[in-house]
Amino acid sequence: MKSQRLSTVCIQLIFTKEGKAFLHQSIQAFFLQWAKGSIIRKVVAKLIVVCISPFVKVQKEDIPVETLLNDEQWWNNVGKSVMHAIATHDMAVAKKYAESLGKHVPNILGMIANGIWMYPAKVVALLSCIPSLVNCAIRAIHTTLKPINEQAPDLLADVVNSLLKEIDTSALGGSANQLSELIRKLNTGDELIRESAFSPLENTITHIIAAVVNGTGVDDSNRFFNNILSLKNKLRNGVCDALSGNPDTVRAVIHYVLLNTLHKISTTRKLLNEYSVQDSVDIPVEEIAYLINDMMRLGVLLHHNNKLLFDSLVHRFAHSLDTSTIEEFVSKVGNDCFAALQPVLVRVFSFVLKCWTTLLYNQSSEMQEARKAFARALLRDVEE
């Protein structure tokens, strides 16, 4: 039973070379603090330190901490001792510890972050540890998500909601500002070191995503992205409700959402160009239609409030259309789409005729062929 105690594995860590050196310094600091302001205590402290020093003095046979950290058996003992501590201790006190850490650790980290840049070489060395820590977190998430996923959905959702309610929202807002500036600098720096069509960050992301996608099956990928979309919708609804009473922020968010949507459209367009259509394909055409509806509503507002911007956007849109693709679409699938689009075409028919009368004065060869086709269609109706 003693071998399972957390103190056992901690003592093994302390009795390494580095651990003994740290313990020796800690003992000296402890007794110096204890003896502060008293001559008698100082004498007693020195005697105690002299007596203890031989027991914590680094010996040749002491192993370095690196050797212990590479020992698989020691890590197995760490896991067993942590489980023993969880089983035999009241975990309610852990929340008090966490609150104390949350109160004081940010200040300490801020002080370290401001002062550490006095030692650039050490900063580089510490930053080089980040990939190892990230890999550690990824492996930890991989091994811990499975037992979490075995819990009931309602229990899991209740626990997550309870945890989210305790987040410090004021500190989160400040962190969001700092993160925004960090992202801006990261993006600027990535462009500055670009040496090809793709930036270093894009190449790295491509490598990571390719590894993730290749490691999952088609069904797993579909479930993953569908679940992400569902969670994203809930987050979006929560954000919209929270911002409903702040028009200035809503305006900024709308600007961001439009830019974000355009980036998504650009990504989707690129993927569609490389996509091979299969029988099982299911494109969310309803969402595309909803987007068109909202864009038309926005077009009406722009036309009313800023005619110059509206004209500019319409011209940019028109010049970006591929007329050959439109012609191919109309000639190959136009008839199949006509029945479904008939309710829409009825609404815009009068507008189309108005545009047609304007186009009648166009003397291009394409327009001449279009007039002939229209005349033939009218004659066919008369003959029938």
C-alpha cells in the first residue's frame, strides 16, 4: 500500500541530483525565514542546516532527473499513486487549491513573461518545449476522451455547462484582445517570411490536417464535422443573443461574419474544383439558398443607404461570373432546374422582360442568336 502513495514517487524525484540540490536550497531558505529577527533562532538554524546538509548532499551515485523521467516504471507508479490519492482523499479541497492558483498564478506568469526577455537564448529554449507540451496534451486528450465519451450525454452536457458558468468573463475579454493582437502579429510575420505561393503556416497546417484526415475513416470524418457544425451553431446562437443589445458590437460582428463567410466561400470553391461527385453527395443547398436570401436583403439595404457601394459590389460580382460556365449550366441542366425554379422565375419574369428590351439594342453576335431563339419560341407558340 505504501508503494502506491504519492509521497513515494515524489521522494524518488527529490532524491535525484537536481532534486537534492533543490531540497538543500529549500531547507536553507526555510530556516533563514524561520530565524528572521532572532539571533538565537539564527544560531539554531545554522546548526540544523549543518546537521541536515550531509543527508541532502549530492552523491556520485545519485541519478539525474532525466533518467528518472525516462523510466516507464516510475511513470506507471505515478499513475497508480495519483489514483490512490483520488480514492483516499476528499477532492472538494482541490477546488480551493484551483481557486488560489487561478488568483495568483496569472500575476506570476505575467511577471515571468515580462522579465524573461532579458535572456533571449533561454526564451528560445523554453519556446522549443512548446511542441513537446502540445504533443503531451494531444496524447493526454486522446487517452482521456474515451472514458469521458462513455458517460451519458445529459450528464456530460450538465457538467460542461456548470464548468462554463464559472469562467471569469471579464478576464476572458482582456485575453481576447491580447489573442487578437497575437494573431495579427502571427499573420503579419507569416507573410513576411513567405517564400512561395503558400506561407510557412499554411504548409504546416496542410501537413497536420493531412495527417489527421488520413488517420480517420470516412464515417468518422463525417461524424466529426457534423458534430463540430452542430456545436458551432449553438455557439453562434449564444453569441447572437448576447450581442442583441449592443448595436455597435453587432455591426463589427456582422463585418467579421461577412468576411469570414467570404473566406469560407473561397475555401468551398477551391474544394469544389477538386471534388469528384459521388452518388452519396449531399450538399446543403438549403443553407446556400438562405445565404442568397440574406445577401439580397443586404443588397436592398445597401442600395438604399449607400448607392455607390452597391454599384461597386454589383459590378465586381458581375465581372467575377464565368459566362462560359453559366452557358454550360443552362444548356445541360437548365431544363431540369426549370420546373423547380418556376415559382421563382414567375416572380422575376417581368424584370427579365424589362432587361430583355434593353438587350434588344445590343448588336453582339451572341445577342443576335438569342433574339433568333426567342423569335422561334414565340412563333412556335403561335403555330400551336
